[in-house]
Amino acid sequence: MAQRIFFLAALTVTIGVASVFAQNVQKEGTAVAGDVASPMKEAASDNKKVVKGVVKEVSKDKTHILVDSTKILATKEFLDDSYLEAGDKVEITVEKTDAGLKAVSYNYIFEEDPSEDVELPDANRSEESPTAEKR
């Protein structure tokens, strides 16, 4: 489970950075870190919003997903790359299109589950150690 979380977190960061870089190259022909916002970028952000929630369904034909009660259009490649499954807590950036909301990027939302906490033994409490010397 920890390996999957680490892999997905690393993949999310990598895809996010690549996505931003690709968008800058596609829109302006260059990608410079720290660009001043242009009117073109501001207009593009008006068409985007973030949907947060739990994935309820991933369509078998991989054309859409259902996050809570919001239907989001997606490509097969997007769903293959994201490894989204029913039950995942996500934050998906969508773009408003004539066909509906289209998935642009995603982030997994990880919350610590208190039931998964493991109590580590205290080094000062030698009586619990199986190798502790008996007096």
C-alpha cells in the first residue's frame, strides 16, 4: 500500500509538472518558469474548475468518471495514466467544454487513517523487550 501511495504521489507530481510545461509550450510557444500571467492564461483559467470528492464510478469504456454526483469526461489515456478506481479520494481539474466537464489533471487526496497508526515500542521500556534481562 505504501509503495502504491509513493508511486502515485510521484506520478502525480511528474504529470502535473509535465502538464504545466506542455500547456505553456502549446499556448505561447515557450515555457518559462514564473511567467507573468497573460490575458490568454487568465481566460483559460476561467474555463477550468476543481472537482473534489470520491470516485463513485469509472466507466467500463473509459470515457468518463463519476466523482460524487459530477460526471467528468475523460480519455482512455487519462484513466490509464491516473489509475483512478472507485473509492479513491481525488481532486480533478476540469475544463468546461460544449460536451461537458473534461478532465485535465488530477491529484489524489491522502488522509491518514488513525486505525493504521502503529505504536512503536519505547526504547526506555526494557521490560517489554523479549531480550531484556530479568532481575
